[in-house]
Amino acid sequence: MTARTPRLKWHMLRRRKSDPAFLRANLRAALAARAACEVDLVLTRDGHALCLHDLTLDAETTGSGPVAAATRAQVERLRQRAPDGTPLAEPPLFLDEVVDIVRASGVRVPALVQLDVKVPREALDAAAARRIGDTLGRDAALFVAGGCDWDAIRDLAEAAAGLAAGYDPLGTYPRGFDLDDAGFRSLGERTYATAPDAAIFYLEASLLLAGLARGVNVVPFVTRNGAMVDAWTVDADRPGLASVLARLVAAGCGQITSNDPDLLAPLLAEAAA
């Protein structure tokens, strides 16, 4: 592996796209491999941080209804679901369990585990931020909070000493990426200006590729202060995968998010060689 090889991040703790989300075994495996990984965070009615992608329980658990209407005790009686809807043996994963697993692993890599904040801004008040900060405790530096609301991420980082902060400008550009070269340059400038202290910028891989096709590499616009760029999400079934990886490596991405990190690892090493 060369120094230019980006780090792979396990999206929703998946090693393969067919894996259920947020498996405890996959968290342990990612940590053992010193691989970056990600859990999403939502809040229960009584303020516990739960690792779910959706704001409802229906798709990922055996429960139903809004997460914000359920207590932790109620969620703990549920079970996770596989992608095909099959109930699994384990209950949904909470943030304090993630912290315990990270702590027990002995891995001390800074900002290795991303907390993708799905909590609505109005729910992430000072008390909720403090509670997450207390949960991370002395191990906050091993995590990075990421999301689309920079003010919320910054507030959370301030409540958890050592927690890195990441910003995703999703929602600030057209979904069809129909920008001209000046538009891509402006997007890069605005993204950096919004979050100049971000440690990581989470940029959609398709956005980066669209910019490159217009002759604009957005990466240097946001990395001028030493930040990393995470390109999301690149899976093994993506058309032209080898070319996509080569272009993202050449653009200077430091991390690539994937639901298929096991399958991408050799291809990424080859692209960076």
C-alpha cells in the first residue's frame, strides 16, 4: 500500500452490502483492522443515543413508529432486522455500547469512528449534546461527529472535549450536480467557509466526479487547513468502479466510504499504486 492510498470507512458498520446495519461483531472487526467505521445517531424519548439510520424504527428493527416516541427500555425489547426484514438475535445498538466496545478494543486511533448525526436540530439541544459528551467521556478523541448542520456538529463537539467535527454540505447543491465550473468552485469556497475548522469534509463521490468532469477538483478548496475529504458512498456494484477509485485517489481523497470495504480494498490499493 502506498502513502496515497485512502482509508476505507465501513458505512453503517458493513463489511459487505448484504450485511445488516450496525452489527456489534462488525464494529469489533473494524476496530481490530484499524478501519474507519460509522454509526448513525438518533435519540429516544428519554434522550439515549441509538444507532439507527432512520428516524423511525420500522425498517431496521422489529418495532414501529418514531424513535423519538420510544424509551430505551422499549427499544431494548426489540431486535435488529436484516436488509430483507428478517429479525436478528440482537437488540438495536446504543452509543454507550459502542463506546464500551471501542474502549475494550484498546484501539487509540483518533477520529476512527464516525457518529453520523441524524438527530433533528431541534432535538439536539444543549442537554442532549452534554449527554452524548458524557457518554463519550475520556474517549471522545477516538470519534468524529459528522452531519449536514454545522452549527449542531460544532455544538456537539464543544460538549465533548476532544471530539473531532466533520461537515457534509449535502443540501447546498442541486441533486443533479448540474453546476458549471464556476458553480463547483463556488461550492468549494462556500463549503470551506461554512466549516473552516472541520477535521473531515464528507463529500458525495458523485459530486466530486461531476466537478472533475467540469475540470474542477473540489478537494483542494476544503483541505487547505489540513482537513481530510471522505468520498461517500462507493460500492462494489458501481459502474466503472476501477476508474472511479482512480479519479478519487488522484483528486486527493483521504477516505472513501463503502458498504463493501472488503471488496474494495484490493481495488483501491491497485488504484493508488
